Amino acid sequence: MTAAINTKPPIGMLRFTPRPIDVESIPIGAVVRTPLGQLARVTGYRGRRRQHREYLVLRYLTPRNRAFAVVLLLPELVEVVDG
């Protein structure tokens, strides 16, 4: 019987700031780096019902597949690359 060992490398460095960031500080059309290290473009902002936070609507520049081409992320979790 063999032991299962997790040999997968870490996907990316999760970089974030502990304080909330205003979503309007990141303009629409800016290119950002996601926590997984992929590049995405900001296409809009979206608020959630029952939560008092606003999220960035991001579209990956090179998506892995069409089902996951758009993602909602908190502005603290992204790093602005160009914008």
C-alpha cells in the first residue's frame, strides 16, 4: 500500500492587503494580476446582495476554458499591472 503524497507545486503566491480597497481606485480597463498569477482585464464593478462589499468583474486575457473566462474578485486580492 502506498501513501498518497501531495506533489503538486503551489499554484501562485496569494498577495493581498489586509485593509479594504475602494473598487473605484482600480479603473475599468486596467490589467491586473489575479491571486493565481494570471492576467485579467477589469470590465466592471458589482455589488452583492446581503453583503456590503463591491467586487471587480474580471475577464482573463488567456482563459483556460470558456466557462471560467469571467471571475468576480475582491479588489484586495488583485495587483494592478497596467492601468
